[in-house]
Amino acid sequence: MRRDRGITFSGLALLGGVLAAAYWLERRRPLRHARESKLHRTSRNLAVAAAGAIAIRAVEQPIVERVAEVAERRGWGLLRQLGLPRPVVDGLGLLLLDYGLYRWHVLTHRVPFLWRFHLPHHADLDMDASTALRIHFGDIVLSVPVRAAQVAALGVSPGAYRLWQRLTLAEILFHHSNIELPRGVERWLSRVIVTPRMHGIHHSVVREEQNSNWSSGLTLWDWLHGTLRLDVPQYTVDIGVPAYRDPADVTLPAVVAMPFGDQRPTWELPGGGRPVRIGPPGHGELEPEAIS
């Protein structure tokens, strides 16, 4: 028990440090202009994150880590049948868990019931590192059976699963951040991992743009599935969901209750019509042709 609490406290300290650093950099080098007060948004997002953390602690960790322990003890899983060294098996486990998250992310957008619970994440009117933690507790709980089944089927070890969790958290904090990186650096990084400009396109109010860049870790999965999009300049991206454009729509009580009430037509603006991009896209900042 002491060891578990130590991991929790050190993890919270690391998370707090990363958020503080991101907050400082976002103020010094913002990528996009804000629509709402950063303090109010951050407070709201951290409140949503607190409920999500309870769901992780109460549901995800006990179930998925227990499944991983049983799979390791009984030799379950496809990866364990390959006769490969343990480091290779763990590395493949990390890779396939990342791919599983890509597939799950696609489903949360395309299955209406799942979208109800993923919607609060996208309804944020701005996007920064705190948005990464704005995951509805229902979204987390619904992912648990899928993740447990994946861990059992692959035979992912408990250690590899915990490492994947930490790496994924670090990466989503990074690519949700509102930090303007040098274009050349970000263009290089985006060949390997998801970056702020790349993920900003996924949070666009334009449906065709939001239906792209599904990866959460490696960019590889968007390359393979043809869902990578780099051709939208960041200064033209409007963050959010068309049906929820008023700050009154995204207060903390509204965000928590959002999955359980009547659903608005997601892609319709409150006054009617749908956001569209007029004319062909220009060169995005991450394309090879873009000027740094």
C-alpha cells in the first residue's frame, strides 16, 4: 500500500510540474488566441479531471492491472506465444496499445453513444494542456472493458501497461498544449509523434478536419490509415464543437451533465448552418512545402 501511494504522489507531483511548465510556456508562446479566461477554463478542466482520476483509480486500475497480472501469471496473450525476449514483447505491447487507442478514438467519434461521453472533451472552446485532462469519467469507464480485453488478448505485462499509461499521459499533455514550437522542429516531430499543430486540426469545428489526426501517440497510425491531415494553417483553426459555441454551454455543470441529456445536432451552429472551410486549404505549417 505504501508503494502504491508513493507512486501516486510522485505521479501527481510530475503531473503538476508538467502542467505548470506548460502553463508558463503557453502564456509566453501561445499558438492560438484564447476565447475564454485561461484561469476559469483551467479550473473547470481540472474539476472534470478530478472526477476522471477517481474513475481511473476506482475502475480502470483495479480491473486492467489485475487482468495484466493474471495474463502474466498464466501466460495468456498472443505476444507471449512468439517466444521473443521480454523487452521485445513489452515493446510490441506498447506499440499495439497505442494502436488500440487510435482505434478506440475513432469509435468514440463514430458511435453515437460513445460520442456522448467524448463530446465534453471536444466542447472546450480553447485547447491547451488542461484540455488533455478534460476527459469525462463516463468516457474513461466505457474504455475499461475494451482495454482489459486488449491487455488479455495481447498478454501485456503490468509493467508495460503502467509505462504505456505514463507515456500516453505525457504525450497527450504535449499535443493538446497551446505552445507555439518552431515550425521546423514541430514538422520534424510530427513525423513521429502527434504535435500541437497537428492535434489542433483534430479539434477544429469543421467536421472534415475533426475527422482526421486520430492518433494519440505515434503519427504512424494516421499515416497507415490515410487519416493524417497537415494542410490546415493553425491560425485558421476554430477550436470546439459547432453546437456548443457559447461559454454558457460549457460551464462545469453543463460539461458533467452533457452525456446524459438531450443531444444537440453536433455539427450545426446554434443559428443554423455548418462550419465549412471556404476554398481549397492552403499549405499547413507542418507540410514540407510550408515556409518556416
